[in-house]
Amino acid sequence: MTRLIDFQLADEATRWRAINDDVMGGISQGNLHIEAGIGVFSGEISLENNGGFASVRREPEVIDLSDASGVVLHVRGDGRRYQLRLRTGELFDGGAYRALFQPYAGEWQRVALPWSEFEAVFRGRRLENAPLLDPAAIQQLGFLIADRTAGPFRLEVDWLDAMGHEVTP
């Protein structure tokens, strides 16, 4: 069995693209690259020009996680709060399901995000009447930082897996 996301794979870096606040006039920067088999989501947040977010998304791919109870990440952060975002066909363009997590600075940790932690959002606002996340309909995943704090950020991601189906190292 293989991991859901494994940055040890040679082509994984080519499957991610950045979407930062420059789409609305901001000047924040972020991207994902691989260092020694670890995915690194890094950059700098700027609050100028009404900005304040950076994100990366993996290319769309249907991922059926209906037999999982959530997702689990192995990450090392910088103490800032991040979002794992999942997209399905059930929300209109731009909507996503987010779960927040805040890994300790400089320390590898396993972060479990059960489906109940994901909420539907659009442009940072909660969607009250959106359907619950359907784990069988996930088409895309990504990371976002929008913690209203200017400055550099760095989130290292060793792997991402389906909760209950983790591959042991």
C-alpha cells in the first residue's frame, strides 16, 4: 500500500501549484518544493494591499477516502496555524473544506484530522448551508496559511495518509 501523498516520489513536486493573494492584489508569496524527500510549503505573508494568504494545491485527482475516518499528516512547522483544504465537486468554484492545525515549531509531529474537523468555506468565510464533506468525492487537496500575521512561514510535510490506513515507515 502506498501513501496518499509521498514527497519521496520523483514527480510529486510537479503536481503542485501556488495560488497566493496576488490573485486579488496582495503581494504574499508561497510555493511548494521538495528538499531531501520532504515537501516544503514556504514563503512570506504580507498584509499589504488587503493581502494575507498563500496556498498550494495539488493537481486534481479523484481520491476516494470513504473507508477512512480522516487524514493524517506528518509535519514539522514553525508554530503558525495552517489549513489543510480539500475540494470536492459539491461546492462551487472556490469553495473548499478546511481543517486547521498548528504544529509546534521545529518538531516533527503526527497531526490527525478526522472528517468532523473539516468545515465548508469560501474566501475564508464559513458556508452555513453547505453539504458535509463527502470523503468519496475528494478531488483536490492543498495547504493554506492565512493567520493574519506578516512574515516568513515554513511547513515541512513528510507525508499525508488516510487515517486508519497509515503506511508504517
